[in-house]
Amino acid sequence: MIEFFPALPYVELSESKPSVCQVDGMSVLLALDLQGQVHAFENNCPHADKPLQAGRWTAATLEILCPFHKAVFDVGNGGQVKSGPACVPIQVFATEVRDYQGQRFVFVGLDNSD
């Protein structure tokens, strides 16, 4: 079952750079596409266990480039590897924008069906 957790106010998000936040103890990146839709994905490259937060986000193609070894992940296609050296996809999470504490807030959905 997916449970949604508050992450960040929508106004803190950008099309040019992902925003890092903690969601239920996990480091997650939030970024906007060109239409203002929110995308959430893990802040970790599975290739070398390095953070993706300094990577280049491309809002037009929904891709994140790992700043360390240049792996490219397709966030719009379930986090699939578009270019190595990584061979394992990153996790992508569901998002919802809701009114929360008097502002538009992004909620991230995590699968807690253990």
C-alpha cells in the first residue's frame, strides 16, 4: 500500500535543479518538468552509492545525470538507465500536491507494504 508523506512546499521546487528532502528517513529529490508537474526520485546513484543531488536535471526529457560517473537515468520511464556505467534503475515515487499547513505542499508516496 502506498502511503503519502509531506515533503516540501511546491514553491521551493524548480525546473532547473532538484530539491533534496527527507521522506520517512529516505533522501529524495523533487524536480519540476516544463509543465510544472512534480517528479520524485531517490537521491542515490546505484552504480557507486553516491548522491544525485548535484547532478544535472533536464526538465524537458525528465533525465538526471549523475555528477560522479555520468550515468543518465530516465525519471519519466520509471528511473531506467539511459546511459551507463550504472545498470540498475533508480526508484521513482508517486507525488501529490495538496493544501497543507496553509500552502501547496508536495507529498511523496512510498510503498510500505512489507
